Amino acid sequence: MASKREGNRVYYCENLRNLIALNPKTGNEVWRYTNSGVAISTPALTDDAIYVRITKNRTNHGIGIFDSGTGEKIGFVAVSNVPNSSIALSDSLAVVTVPSSEVYAFEPCSFDIAGHCFL
């Protein structure tokens, strides 16, 4: 279980399926997203969104994007294979690698979430 803390929330993936937000002062669960596939990374955080590597139905691999306040899934970016790195974020890019030595980098464009391009 890897976790990240931001402000008044701690975010983590539990049992390879659930993305959970906790109140760090009380330990109470704020929200939970249960994935039909596997959530397999430390959450990457921006001001508005959480990025997690996920695999859906063993064939649909990519990055799930979630609203940090509500846990609502707001996007999914498909990649060719199961990502083998945590998601790295900068001011202008979201980057992840896959075992076939491919690197996926997304940049701002006409459709974006938290400043990152998603098609």
C-alpha cells in the first residue's frame, strides 16, 4: 500500500482495487473508488486530480484520472501495455513508461484535466 498526503486528505490504493481518500486527523474514509480492474501505483496528485495506473479487464491498460475532492473518475488514458512506473508529474507533463520501453508523455492541449492533455 503506497499513499500520498495532500492538505486534508491521504490517498492510497488498497488491495489492488480501491482508491481511497482518508481524513488524516480522524482516520475516517472520505470517499472510495472501487475499480473493476487493478489499481497498481502510488497516486500522483495535482491540485484538482489524482492519477493512478490501472488495468481494466486484463487488456485495457492506462492511467485513471480522478477528482481529488469527490473520487469521481473523470478520465482514462489508454496505453499499449501495463505501465511499469509510477506516474511522474511536472507543470507541463504527465509521464509514464511501459515494459516495451515506450514512454507516454501528455502535455496541455484543447482538452485537459489539471493542465494535462488527454485525448
